[in-house]
Amino acid sequence: MLPLVALVGRPNVGKSTLFNALTRTRDALVHDEPGVTRDRNYGVCRLDEARPFVLVDTGGIAGENIHLESGNLAGATARQARAGAEEADLVLFIVDGREGPSALDEDILRWLRKASRPTFLVVNKTDGVDARAALAEFSRYGFSDVLAISSAHRQGLDELLAQVLAKLPADGDAEILDDDPERVRVAFVGRPNVGKSTLVNRILGEERMIASDVAGTTRDSVAVDLERDGRKYRLVDTAGIRRRAKVEEAVETFSIIKTLQAIEQCQVAVIMLDASEGVTEQDASVLGAVLDAGRALVVAVNKWDGLSDYQREQVEALLSRKLAFVQWAEAVRISAKHGSGLRELFGAIHRAHASATRVFSTAEVTRAVEIAYETNPPPVVRGHVPKLRFAHPGGDNPPTFIVHGTRLRTLSETYRRYLENFFRKRFRLVGTPVRFVFKEGENPYKDRKNVLTERQVAKKKRLIRHAKRGK
């Protein structure tokens, strides 16, 4: 286990910028707007071959919402920050060196002292100002361990890293996100306020993500590792995706980018729908993003428990009509709030993952193409029939098949869909798109001029004279 270091402070003091600098990633969303970070975000610092440790970025604690019993969104952010500080081996208390001490900094300092965790004061944003004067302003906080840095310009990070390592225990209790190939990467996507964070919390059995009735609560993509029934998962809670015309804030634009990146990096995307609202245009936009990425898909219809029998019949009819273009994806009825349907959800995730990552042999793929061709040959186009010679696998996630033959450009979309459905049925592929790449073999005599020999020229002349005499 690695030791854990928590970044704590009020909004917009540079915690996420420091997190990205120490982890050498862009995992934390950074913006000038205060309060962008809300959930805890974990990463590993491995700078300069130094001893690694886990770093947790927490949301900024604002004003009167420092009181943890507050039921609003900022109160939930404070609880997340408090949880990060309580589990840490060392707390880095980040303050703004340009603005100087504030009453909010003093409030945060009081509850940090009550937490009784080793704390190091870091005065950030000291580039362009007198660092000694900035440190002197915070001397009344009574810290013996204090350092001036600029995370945006990477000033003072080497000294900060050295002092942090000197104060960390040799071993800690933090578990890091690993890259185990057996770990199933699952991203929960959908439009805002459909219950993604609530579902992740229900699966984990704790308030790991902030869940609120306010649309757009989640702004960053947060990954959590989980082991359930002997299988390993990486669950990624993402920000809700809205139509581009409704995206007004720059922060939301960056949140959508992080969500799209999470879709690209996952193996199975679970798109969540609100059963009480059916399938909306925004849901179709999210589905389009998943299909463009070629990821395995599971549809989770949330808030199913709050519907009457008549409403459920209406929703079933709507789903079958609106989701006709992804009939291959399994739809599971769940309740994220009460935890019903989770076993069925994970069963669908397993089947989709197995289909998306299945390994095929050239022999079985070629045999499948031969049977499909013999059962239903393609139609004649301009007097010629396209011929499918052989095929071989071209990749997984999604399963890709490369088909070789002649005149394949004339294959209709109907016949291509027939091949896709045939492969799904033959190989029992569920919950994953299937892609085909058609390649035509080049004619070896395409650019070669046929030069006749003297004997062939004489024979040609005799045939021409014979044809003329016959007339």
C-alpha cells in the first residue's frame, strides 16, 4: 500500500493545478471558475524516480457550507474534502499567496486541527509576488512546515516533493488505480440528473460521489476500482452530456470533453435513461458518442420502481421504438436509489464485455463468411455478383472483421447489415457493435500491357481476313 496525501483548501487556490503537476496528468479539471472540483479525484505521484505516493484532489470548501451537516451541494463537497483529509497520511493545506489570509482559510484550519492529521501549509500562486512577504502573512497560522510555490509555473515543486516524502510513512493504507488487464473498465454515461452518481454510490456502498437533484452536479470524470464477486472493475462516473446548443458554461464544455475521453478509454459504456422521461434527444446524442467510439453498450433504465404498470407498458413501447437502432444492446430496469436490478446490470456488463473482447480465429471467421454467402448471396449489380473470398479478424472492442473479395464496393447496406446480424447470431455477440472492413484484391494485370508475339499477330490477321471473306 502507498501513503496518501490530500490537497485541501478553499475554492480556486490551485489544488487541481497542483494535482495535475504532481501526477503529470490532466485528470483533474482546471478552470478559473471557483468550485469546479466537487468529488475526490485520486492519482499517483511518481516524479523523478522518487518514492511514489497517492494524491487526492478535493473540492474547495466554501463559506458557511463548511458545516458538514449542510444538505446543499457545497455541504456535500465539504464532506468529500473531510473524508479525503481523514484518510490521508499527510494533508497539504493550500492557500492563495496573492489574496493573502481569509476568514474561510481560518475556518478550514480549525477543522483541520480537529482532524488531528499531519498538515503542511503550501502558499500557492507566489509567482510575480514577494514570496517572503506572502509567507509572512500566513505566519500567524502557526505552521512550522510552510513552503511557497507556483503550481501553474512548476516553481518550488521539487522542494515540496522532497519535504512531503520526508514526512510520509514508509507504508500507507491507500490503494491506487492499477492497470490490471483483467479489470473491466465501465463508464456510466448519460444526460444530467439521471442517477449516474447515485448508482455508483449504491454499487460501492458509500457516498463516494456527490449525488444531488441539481442537474450537472458531477463535473469531472472520477474513476474508482472495485472488486465484486471475485471480479475486478474500474467504475468511471462521468458528467452529464447535453446538446451542444444548451452548453453555455466553459466548465461544462470541458466536462463533456472529459466524458468523451472516458467513453474512449472504457470497455463497456452503461448509458442511463430516466424511465419517467423516456428516451430524449439528449439520450440519442449520448448514444451517438458511444457508437462513434465503438464501445460495448448496456442500457440502464433508472427510476423503474416509481412507475405504475401502465407507465411501464408505455415506457417499454417507447424503448422498443426509439432504441431500434441498438437492438443488440441489453436493456436493464434498475433503481439506483434502492439498488434493485444491480445483479441483472452486472450480468449484462459481463456479457457485453465478453462479446467485445472475444478472440476469433481466421478459420472460423472465413467459415462464417462462406456460410453467409452460400445461404444468401448478394444481389447482381451490373451483371456481376460480388464475391466474398475469405475473412480474418481485425481487432476487438469492437469486434472487427476484414473481408476480402471482388466487387465488394457494390455491396448494398442491406447486405452489410445481413452480414452483421449473421455474425451476431452465429457467434452469440451481445451488447457490442460489430464492424466490417471490405477489401478488394487488386488485379495483377491492371497496369500491364498485353504485347502480342509475331505468331499471335499473324494469327490475328488471318482471323480478320477469314471473317471478311465470310461476309
